[in-house]
Amino acid sequence: MTRALRLLLGVLVGSVLLSGALSAPAYAKKDPAKTITDGIICPCSCGEILTGCTCETGKAMRAYVDDEVKGGKTKDQIEAALVNQYGEVILGAPKAKGFNLLVWAAPVVATVMGLLIASFVLVRWRRRNQAAAPAAPPADGPDAPFRTDPDARDAALRARAEEEYRRLQE
């Protein structure tokens, strides 16, 4: 079981490191307006992320964000102003506060629980199979010569099958 836990821990650490590496694209450091518009959904009926939206509302909102960034406002200030105007539905991802924290925590908890249940079931199956496996016959038992000579084993099995077939025919 400790091996499975080490494997699970390795997978979790790897996924956290990988998500951290992928979460900060190179352009985010160069263009703060693009970073902001990547996290905002266009309020019109298109439902696109503001960065890729081609409607007039999206263009106007991108211009608003550009003006606010040039005016010296921070990302949090700009997002707060947009949330005050359009509501929290405009955010591409909910803030990790209060009830919205469940949106962030539930997938992680469900994944960990699923992995734990799967490892528990696999360990039980493995133990059950090991307990049900027959013990190896002694080296000097009646089948001893057949373990080293596969042709002799095949001949013995063929003879046994023919004998059973003759009994069924009677």
C-alpha cells in the first residue's frame, strides 16, 4: 500500500508543478491587458472570452481594459469595476472565496477520493487473487517430470482430454 501512496503523491506533485508551469504564459508578463481579458467573458450573447471575442461589445470592453491599464489601474481594480457593472458572471473563473471555493476544491477532492478508492479496490483484488492462487506442487510430486518437459505435459493433457471425451460418448 505504501508504494501506491508514493505513486499517488508523485502524481499529485507532478500535476501541481505542471499546472504551475502552464498557468503563466509568456505573454502575460508583457501585456497586462491581455492577462485581464483572458479571464473575462463577453457579456453579450456570444459567450466568448474577451480576448478572442469579435463582437462590438467585446471590442469596446477590450478598449476599456486597455484604457484602464494605461491609466494605471491594477487587474483587481479593473475586474472589480467590471463585476460591479455586469455581475460576477462576467468572470471566466469564480473567485476562490466563500461558496465559490467549492468549485475549486470539489474536483481535487473527487479526484483524490477516486484514486484512493481505486487503489483500495486494486489492493483487495490483488490480495484475493494471491490467496486464491493454488500453491506450487512439490518438486517430487506426481507432476514433477511434466514441469520440465512441455511435450510430456501436452501429451498427458491430450490423453486426459481423449479419456474424458470417450467417457462422454458412452
